[in-house]
Amino acid sequence: MTSEPSHDVLICGAGAAGLVLAIDLARRGVRTHVVEKLTGPFQGSRGKGIQPRTLEVFEDLGVLDRLVALGGSYPPQRVHGADGRAVDSPVTDLSPATPTEPYQRPLMVPQFVTEQVLRERLVELGGRVEFGCELAGFEQDGTAVTGRLRGRRGEESLRARYLVGADGGRSFVRKALAIDFPGKTLGVRAMVADVVLTGLSRDAWHRFNDGDMPRQVALCPLAGTELFQIQAPIPHDLDVDLTPGGLSALIVARTGRADLRVHEVRWSSVFEMHARLADRYRVGRVLIAGDAAHVHPPTGGQGLNTSVQDAYNLGWKLAAVVKGAADDLLDTYEAERRPVAAQMLGLATRLLDEAKDGRMRRGRDVQQLDIGYPGTPLALQRAVRSDGLVAGDRAPDARLVGAAGQPRRLYDLFKGPHWTLLGFDARRADVEPRAGMRIHLVGEGLDVRDDAGHFRAAYATRPGDWVLVRPDGYVGAIVSAKEVDALETYLARAGLPREPSLAGHPALGG
């Protein structure tokens, strides 16, 4: 006799993807268990850049202010020439924030700090990570997955309705599912280390010998810490000495600066760069996310961000299915996220080629604000659109005014695990309320006013139009007043069925 699942979701891996997924599920009341085979938190800064779209995600999850307080801006890059002169230039575009895009510049936060903040948020929501616990195997049947866990208590079983492998590029879960991981090795071996270093100012990302791969080295101050991150290509036949003395010698050899010295190494890694993408993101009740689904060169700061957004896409869908939505809703996860990862791999590989030639300028293409899912199964378009926003696009922010006179941001209305339905000069009587969805009417004399015209400019709505925004901040549907009924099938599939009618209920005097 098969036992009932003790948990809804078992998450293997407590990096950024696993933690974000656990947070999103916890705030939805989903029973989740997170296991991590490392005996303690990761202590490195492999990923240090948080892109603007991910800042929006972290705002929704309630951790943005903490991360900004602990991190900082990217400094300019300072390219040191052989003649001793140096030239400063911005690493990223310096566009100002706008009403529709409140975050335009990346935030620098070392990965170990980001993950610490995420773990704290998970604890606030009633969850935790079990460190020193390895997934040794699993089997699935028609109702659940049974995972064999090996940890401090020995070997035990845990039965959950779904398993998510967020366990990195060497993913045990992906390999156990026999999912192909095609791609290529990029021919670049590199080292990265977080160190205590003296002799260099902290006001710039220092770069030496740009364009000369055998001699390149970059030294970046890690915001919010006393540390520098060393990045350098390494020949394939070199046995790298990662001690303070060895790294000091490497820096002196590549910079010609005998005054630069490494005093302590907090974390280091030597790695081969690859670009690989999993053929599938799901097999039955088991899914993969983050680096388990895609690996890439670190150029452009895309990895951690893409992993976070995998989890943010998957979280609401898993929760909906756990609570009764049709299981095939989970198929939209791969349909939406795998093409994004393929595009990201191409971008990161192109930026690597540019870095080899001494070019390192990051534009809008790394900010991930233009990522969307138009044309996918969860994008319903039933309103006339000549241009502008379409179903599947990222939902822009806007500055509004509440009927009570207080300023409101559209993102304040979105914040939380719910769906949001916006009606522009629409009638509340045209739609039925339902659990898990909040309705806001935009217009003069309605819930919120668009005094500055930001909403109309961003959403290009006509009177009577309704815009349905998904829990992950993308436009699910745009329908006209005549097409409101089309929302019903969409919402039912997403796990938001119509509430049973209260008409005739004795308590209401029907």
C-alpha cells in the first residue's frame, strides 16, 4: 500500500533557484522540504550581479531592500595600459529609472550574501534548509515521488507530490532522469577567487592586459565586503596555486605591480566554460531548474538571474497544481523558460567572445526586462492592439493615485502571490471575484486614477479593456469588454475556477 505524501514539493539544492522556489511556495502555503548536500551555506561569489528584472522579482518576494542595503552599485571599469595610464568607463548602461521600469541598473551583491538573505526570508515564512542531506535516489509513481535521502540521521525516505532538481550543472536529478545535456565546451579555462587584497583602490573594477587572454586579469571590489574578486583565464596545462602566495604571484606577473598582495583566500574555483541546455525540463513529477537545466559562461551576469526567474516561473504553477489545477499547467514551464535559456546561452557566449578581445560593455540585453512569453499557451489576446504591450509581455510598473488620494505604484498592487485583474474604465459587474485574484479598476472615479497617464502609455488600453497579470508579473491576458467571458476558461486552467454562486443562500435572504 502506497503511503500518502508527507510534503507537496521536495527541492534538491539550496542555491538561488532552490531558495527562490522554496520562498514562493512557502508564501502560498505549499508544504516544501529543501535539502542541500553541502554541510553549510555556499561561501563564494560566483554570481554577484542582480539584473533589473530580478530586482523586480526580489521586490515581490520581500528581500529587495535588504539586498540593496548589503550590496552596492557596479563601479566603473578601469583598464590599465602597459604605459601605466588607466581609462575609466561604465560597465553598464546608465539609463535612469522610469515609471514603467523602476530598476535600470544592476545591483552588485556577492552570491553568499544573496543566498543568506534568501535563507532568512525562507525562515520567516516557516521554511528551512536541511544541510548535509543528499538525495541518493528517487522513484516516482502516478501520485508522488519517493526520495531516498542520506544525511546526519542516516538514510531515510521522503514522499512528496513533486521533486525539483535545483542541484547545479552536475545535477544528480537531471542525470537520474537521463535527460540529455547537449552543448559545447568553449575552450576557456578560468579561475575566480574572493580574497583580501591590498595595494589597489576600491573605486573601480580594475582590468589589466585586456585583449591578451594569456595575461588578462581582473580585480573587482565586492560591494558590501572587504573582499576583491580575482578573475583570470588560465592555460589548460597550468596547475593553479590558489594559496595567498600563489595568487599574489599570479597578480604580480600579470599586472607588473609588486605592491599588490593577497593576504587571505576566502573562496576559489577553477573551471572550464561550457554552454549546455537540457533537452527537457520535466519528466513526470520531476522537474529541473537553474544550472541543472542550463550552464553557460559567466559573462554578462546572466546565470543567477536566469535561475531565479526559472524558479519564479515555476513556483506559482506548482502551487496551483498542488491545489487542484490541471497537471498540464506544469508543461508551460518548459515551454516558456527553455527558449529564454537558449537565448541567454547565445548572449553569454557572445559576450565571452567580446571579453576575449578586451570589450566589456553591457547593454539593455543583459537586463532581462525584455524577456517575455508572447505566443505561448498562457498568453491570451482578445483585444484590438495596433502596437505596444501584448499578452505574454512583462507587465510594466506605473505611478497611480488611489481613490483616497494616496500615491500608489502598480507594482504595489501586484505584490504578493495573487493574480491581478486591471479594468480600464471598466465595470466591476462585468467580472466575478474569485479566490486568488484581486480586481482593480483604473480611471476617474474608480479605485485608482491614472493622473499622469503612465498606465495608458504603458498598457495602451481602450475603455472597457481588462488586463490580467500573472503572479510572476507577466501579462496573461488582454481582453475587451465584449470578450470578458474568454477569461473564464483561462482562469480555470490556471487554478482559479469560478466560485459557486451564493444566489439563493439562506444567509443572504435569497
